[in-house]
Amino acid sequence: MSDQPPKSASARRGQKPPPAKRHPGERIAKAMARSGLCSRRDAEAWIAAGRVSVNGEALTSPAFNVTERDDIRVDGAPLARRERTRLFLFHKPRGLVTTARDPEGRPTIFDALPENAPRLVAVGRLDINTEGLLLLTNDGGLARILELPATGWLRRYRVRAHGAVEQAALDRLAEGVTIDGVAYAGIEAKLDRAQGANVWLTMGLREGKNREIKRVLEHLGLSVNRLIRVSFGPFQLGELEEGALAELPTRIVREQIGPRLAREAGADFDAPLREKPTKTRGAPAHSRPARERPGARRKDHASAVAGVGRREAAPPREERKPERKRRYFAALRAERDEAERGPRKRLERGAISDRKGREIAVERFQQAERKEMRGMAPRGPQKRRFEPQPPQARPRPDGPRGSKPNRRGGGRRGPKRG
């Protein structure tokens, strides 16, 4: 007897066996993840622990399809309805790992997200020392479609590398390159500028293999010391601040993804939202909130990032003290000068005559006397007012014409003798 299993009738007739019967709906773990309750890995663990039931029967294997008509319960509570597909922009800082759980205990990107942010998954990965734009979504199916190389979305990076390179060497990367048996697809590379011992490059790739840019540039003799992702497909990093999270409007996401990718990902843009859309400072123009009304109170950063934005009771206003009237520097300077000069002085002008009858103009300063009341005479002795006198003719001394007074005796000298 032969040990081979008996062949079916269709196989004996040389016909292909019928395809396996496909059950409608989607996997139970995927349905639980789409509801935002947990990840697929956690859902499979919960199913193995007997915490999930469908139509009153506990599941023992995640290989089970469900539809919207099935009654799914987790720990006895009904599974929440699937929420709307949402997409977020996140400016990843350096030093964070793109994973939900790191076995080495390093900080992850999800540790940097707000506490009240929804459950999100990353679209692709960025190395721990790579910074820049990272897409996050609450739909695992959409994340899987967007990170596939077949989608054809271009990832653009700004690269700073140590060393020197020519543009001709970068142009050859467009044809693809094979390094250590690994074939890399064509890469767009442009030399922007040289800065000391470093060069700045702009590179674009559609495949995104592990450490692709660093390995390709090492093949050209460059050492990457900074890597920033500035765009992912149609979505730009823009002016999004480091560590900030911004949600894109549903209309923008629907238009940019397109009907084909949305259908392949199973995205649902019409489901209700469980919380308000997330908006944050530094988001792109199409995802920024409208201009605030004059006098409107700005939300704090944490509530704006999480999209909560609930109005809180205003704190009691403190009584403001009346502000002191400001005085101009000219008035203050005049008071200072007056204090230095002392009391006011009065200027009187007049004219006097010298011994030869010549008129001379004079000025006299006197201290001004203050009066207690208008119309009353000033107190104290009155000072004599200086009144200039008219010039008087000076009498001509006796003696012969041309004689001068004697310096010694006071007499006059006679005319000189010849």
C-alpha cells in the first residue's frame, strides 16, 4: 500500500482544486485595533487569554473573521464602534525610538506624545538619531499601505555629511546601486553647499530600506552626522516645531490619499469622531486653526495638541492699582535743573555811563520774591530797583591843551620843550 493520501476526484481528472472558501468580514484582531482599543498584538494576546467573545462564545484563536453584525465583547463590555481614519504629523526629535515598546528601555516617540492623544501607529520608521517628519495614524491598514514602496510616495531628506563629493557622483545614484549584495533603487541626490568640512545634500527616495541613506553615502566616502526628513509624499514638515503633533483635516487626507489607496487601506473618513481634531502651534497652513478673534483666550499647548480645548473657569481678576501718570523727560529735566539752580532769578537790563561819558549796557540778576497771594505786597524789606541814569557831560580839566596828569605828585606837567 502507498503511504500517499488518496487524491480527490478533481485531481484525478487533472483539474485544479477549488479555491478555499473566504469568510466575509475582517480578522477579529484587526477589528479590535481599528476601534482604537489596542494593537493587533495585544488583541491576539487577549484572545488567547479568553477575554474576547463573539456572539456569546469565547474565542481561543485570532483566526476568526467578524462583521458589523457580530456582537463583539472584551471583558464583557461591547467593542466600541470603529472611529474615523485620522492622520497626524509629528516632528520627531533625535534620541527617540520609533516603536511602541523598546526592550532596552530607551525613550520612544509615544512617550513624547500628549497623554490624551488617541492610540496611534507610525507610518514607517525613523532611526534613533534621525529627526523630522513622521506620519502617525489611528488606522493600521492605512499605515501599512502608505509605507509600502509600491505606493510610490517620495521621502525627501536634508543630509549633513562629513567629507567631499561631486555632483557627478550623486547623479549616478539615480540609476541605482548595489552595496554588499543589497540592491538599492534609484535615489535623487543634489549637492546644496559645502560648509567647512561638511556638505549639505537633499536626497529623495521611494524605497526606504533600513539605514539606506547612511549606507549609500558611506559608499561614496561620506559620513552622515545629521539626517532630517522634510517630507513624506504630499505632506511637508513645514514650520512644525520639534516634538509637536498636528492633525491634518479629514478633507486634506481624503484628497491627498485618493480613492484607490483609501479603498486598499479600508479607510473610513465618514465615521464619527470621539474627540475634537488635534491642532497645534507650528502646524502647516492647511492644518492650522482659524485666526483667533480679538480678545479671545489662547488655549494652552497641551490641550491644543490633544485637541481637547475645553473652556475652563477664568481665574478671578486681581485689582489693579492705578498707574502713576507718566511724565515726559523734558519736565523732569526742567525740575532737576531748577533744583540745581536754586530759586528763580530776575533779569534786569539797563545802561550806565563811564567816566568819559560813554554809554554801557548792563544786565543784573536778582532773586525773584514769591508772593503768598495775588494782589498782596511781598513780605520783607524791599530791594531798591536799579534805574539807569542818563549820561552827564564830564567837565574838562584846566590847563593847557595836551597836558596830562602827573603820575607821581598828581600835578600836571607843562608842555614839552623843544
